[in-house]
Amino acid sequence: MKEKHAMCQSEKDCVWRGELALAAAVIINSFGVVLMLYSNSGISAISSVPYAFSLVLPQLSLGTWTYIFQGLLILSLMILQKKFVWQYLFSFVVGFIFSELLDVHESWIGILPNSMPWHIVYFIISYLLISLGIALSNRCRLPIIPTDLFPRELAQITGVGYPKIKISFDVICLVVTACMTWFCLGHLDGLGIGTILAAFTMGKAIGIIGKIIDRKVRFVSFMMPKKAQA
């Protein structure tokens, strides 16, 4: 307890373990994605493609399709890097846990009230949870969920600004989802006002939450040099 207190003598000196931040982010984001879908306002862009596959090919669950999608993203990054990057394997493991948690949350989410007023509440909560989860994962000093890792790494590989890569990635995901559900199911599914709102505003929300976190906490992890953890 004394050591923990010593690490937080002031807001700027407060140090948290990145491993705990990443664990919290995975739990928060997986619940946030399922809750947003349950709110009937649409699903987040990064989860829309696996969701479309789960509708068109329901033999596999949303979690399983998410795992496959994330695996393809990691493979794509390694091909672009033209080398094996072991840190990506850690991200793959994180993505697998995230995918499994999606199925866990889907198994019980139906017990929540299902009416329009509650849908609005669910969307607001899920929007804030996903924003917080991404802000934490971006600061945990560890490889993150592949769907978040992909645009960040692609920006570094190509030299194109992260905002352009992120927006393009999200738009491509939404277009693929729209095409799959329209041509295979005969109607659009998974895309709603919440999807559009999140695509255009969540980046700003993540930035605001991130600035608040940065003023109060810094993170260290086992992947950082010992001196940097001091």
C-alpha cells in the first residue's frame, strides 16, 4: 500500500500498470460493442464486418468471425512489413480474448430491458465505454486489439496520416458490411444512426478522454525498458 501511495503523490506522478489498463480496455470494449448492437442503433465500424459475416454465415458466432477478421488484419500487417513481428502475436492473443468476451456478453445481454428509452441509454453508455476503452488501450504501452492496431501500424508503414487511415478503414468496413447484408440478406443490417454518429465523432471523444487520462496518469508495462518504468 505504501508503494502504491508513493506512486501517486500527485496527479502527474500517478503510475498505473499497462497490463491492467489493457485488461480493462478489452473487457470494456467487448461489452461496449455488444451493448451498442443491443441498443439497435447499429454496431461500431470496426466490428461491422465480422457482424455481417455472422449474419450471412451464422454457422460461426460473432466472436469467431471477429477472431478470423483480426487474424487476417495481423497477417496483412506482417505481409506489408515483410517480416515476422512477434509483438503482433501478443495482439492476436488479445484479439482472441476480446472475441471470446463478445460471445460471453452476447449470451446474457438479452436479460436487459428492451425498449426505446433504454436503447438511448444503452447507446450513450456504450459510446462512452468504447471511447474510454480505446483511450486506455492506446496508452497501455502494449500491443492492442488488432482492429485498433491495424490503422495505427498501417499509418506508420505507409507514411499516411493516422486520421486519414483510420477514417478510410472505418468507411471501408461500413461499405463491406452494407454490401454483404444488402446483396446476401436483401436489406441493410448492423448499420444505424449510432454507427454513423460514432464514425464521425468518436475520434474526438477518444481524444478528450485521452487528454484527461494523460493529465492524471502515466502507464508502464513489462515491454518498456527498466529505466522508462522508473
